[in-house]
Amino acid sequence: MEKKLRVYMDNCCYNRPFDDQRQRSVQLETQAKLWIQEAIKNDTLELVVSFMLHYENSFNKNREKAYHITEFFKNAVMYVDNTLMHDVAPLRDVIMATGIKQKDATHLASAIIAKVDYFITTDKRILKYNSSYIKTINPVDFIRRWEELGK
């Protein structure tokens, strides 16, 4: 049995469908993100979520959006909870030293600990983060890469 790709989507990725859709790039990223969600629901991709996703989503002012995002988290095959902070915190601090903000670094550290194949984001600053431990990619490029892999 072939190993499924394991992905982590950050908070901005989950909120992309709720952003202003007048820009073509936002539309494309939204469609790609929704396609990725379908692949997760169809058990073609494996999803990892973390305590930081739940934390950030708890501040979503639109309760309906927050609810739908939280419901989607139930599709995860792995949850990185805050009891793993002894593993997450040192790695987060190393990532922050590269200029990544604390919450984003916590997402990245959680994804690295979960051994995800791809960290999917629409955040341009995070997309510039380079590491041998994780591949950051936007939703559109992820679909291209997945097709190249023959998935």
C-alpha cells in the first residue's frame, strides 16, 4: 500500500474561501484549497491539525466560519496538542530566529513534529521559509506537485 501524503494547512489557508474573491490569485487558491479538502475527506490525503489551529480559530469573529473550520479539523489523522510543547517550543524558537512570527513558527514546528510532507499556506512570508525539515507550498502549487507525483 502506497503511503498517503500528509499535509498541514495553516489558519490563513482555512480562511482563504472567506477572503475577497475579486483577485484571480485568491480565487485560484480558494479552488485549490477546496480541492485539497475534498481529497482529505475522500481519504486520499492525510490531514494533521494542531492546538495552534484551534487557538487561532477560536478568535474568528464569524462564529459560523469558525464552526465549519473546527468541524473540518475532525478529518485529521493526527492532532498535535499542547502537551507536546516540550517538543514544539524549542523547534518553534529556532524557526522564530529566522524571522517567522511566534504563531506561524508554532504551526511550522507542529507540522515538523507530525512529519508532514507539505505545509500548505497562502502566507507569502511563510512560503519564503526554507528548511530541510519541511516543504512549504501554496495550495495551487501543491496540486501541481501532487499531479507531478502521479497521485
